[in-house]
Amino acid sequence: VKKKPLVVVTRKLPDSIETRMRELFDTKLNLDDVPMTADQLAEAVRTADVLVPTVTDQITDDLLQQPDCKLKLIAHFGNGIDNINVAAAHARGITVTNTPKVLTEDTADMTMALILAVPRRLIEGASLLPGGQDWPGWSPTWMLGRRLGGKRLGIIGMGRIGQAVARRARTFGLQIHYHNRKPVAPKIADELGATYWDSLDQMLARMDIISVNCPHTPATFHLLSARRLKLIRKDAYVVNTARGEVIDEETLIKLIEAGDIAGAGLDVYEHEPLVSPKLIRLAQQGKVVLLPHMGSATIEGRVEMGEKVIINIRTFLDNHKPPDRVLPNML
Ligand code: 8YV
């Protein structure tokens, strides 16, 4: 009898997805909700036909280079694939898929939440009363933030998520500006009322709020470098729900500490899951809002991501091209 292909899942997924996977495949689940150790991951790569990793697994060239690796498909549970060496996988004939589209709207909602929360001091305000602060009552100068309406939002990366952020932000009266490798189709730019900046430097110098919505690739690592961060206005805010590595975090911190950038809303960090103690201090001072990588964290989204993973695995095992293939030249 031919052995059924083995699918190894590195993290706990929604129950309904795990049940379905068990019905469909010879599935090995990780029942402890902690990332696999390096040894466990190496073993998974050696034994599995299909690996289902998440953002917390580093799928490196070294890992795939194990001589007895028989992996054929990496069906990533996630949109961003910066944790996977796609070129190395392809060089070994391993197909890579991801889960695009189903987390676009949720991530855009969370981005908009940060765009609102940071200038309007939402978290600072919401923490005061539960924190036992003695509130003397309303005053004309109490907890003043900055108005969103009429301000310029500069979106870095105008893909699916960037456009979904633009659509939301427009209804809040923000003027939409963006930097991208190339302009979006005129119809979309019109619908969003979006102004294209070929020069990121020039855009940065003129925006009131900057939102990072591009993937992390070798080309976008520290796209917001120390030099570029210094172009940002003193009264501007930075929001990042994409990947921490796109921003030189150390410099961002220094500029906020010095009052040279007004504040930030971050869902992702350069050395995740480590969050700099300096950022924690800035959060305590109400200058930054820090979320623990929860941009796409909805029950619905996680189930839809799982369903996409299953479709990708099934089509692959049926010898068809899976719908969400990631090719090295897409990066
Ligand atoms: C996911 C993400 O939770 O999909 C992404 O790119 O950053 C997250 O929203 C994570 O990737 C799951 O692996």
C-alpha cells in the first residue's frame, strides 16, 4: 500500500481546521501552542511531505539543505513569507504557497485603529480611569490629541492591504498619498483619490501620518532607514502593521524620544517577539501604542487562512498547481 503523504503543522491552528486536516491527510499537529524547537523543525522538514509553518518558523536554506529532506510543499499559514527562503525551496523543487487576500480587511482595520488611536491618544485615555488616576473632570485642555480630518496619510506599499487602508482612511477625511514601486491603475487611484510619490524621501517630508504596508523583502529591509526617518516631520506619526524589519527601529525610538517624531503605532517589531524596553517606556509615556502582532488576528480570518492552506495542499497533492503559489521572482 502506498503511504499517505504526511502533513506536519508547526503551530496550533483553529480546531475546525485541525479536524478537517486530520480527515483529509495523514496529519501531525503541534498540540503545544509554542513554536517548534530547531530540532523539531529539522525533523519535521526531514519527515514531512508537506510542511505548514507560520510566521514564527524560520525556513532557511540550511534547514532545507538536510540531505534526507523529502519535503515537496511548504503551505505557509500566513501572507508575508519573509521567514521562508523561497529561492532555496525552489532550487530544491519545493513548492511554496501562502494565504493572501483573506487577511487584507482585518489588517487594514487594525491599521486604521492605530491611525486613530495614536493621534487621538485613545489608549492613554482608556488606561487612565482603570489605572486609578484621579480624574478632576473635564477641562478645555484635557487630553488633547490631533485631528485626523484634512491630514495627509502617506502609505508605503499600495498593494491589497495598502489600498484597503486608503479606502478606510478616506472616509475619515484623510488625504491619501502613497509610495509604491509603480503607480496603481488610474481607476484605483481615482477611486481612492490617491496621489503617487515616486520619491519616498519627498513623500516622507510632507506627511502627517505614515503607514507601512509593504512586505519585508531584501529591497524593503530598513526602507525607513535612519536617513529617511530623519526626513519625517516633527509632528508626524508612524504606523506599522507590516513587518518590523522595514523600519530602523533603534533610530525610530531615538527620534520619538527626542521629540523629532510625534509618535508611533506598532503591531510588529524588528526583533520580534522582543520588544525594546525603550519602546515600553515610550508607551508608558503615551507616545507610542504597541500591539503584539495581532493585525490579522480574527477568528474568521484564521479559519479562512486555514481553509486556504487546505486548498493549496489538496490541489498540490492532486498534481495541480496550487492557487497561492509564491515564486521567487514575486519577491
Ligand atoms: C499572520 C502576518 O498572523 O500573514 C502575515 O503576514 O503577519 C500575520 O498576520 C502570520 O503570518 C501567521 O503566520
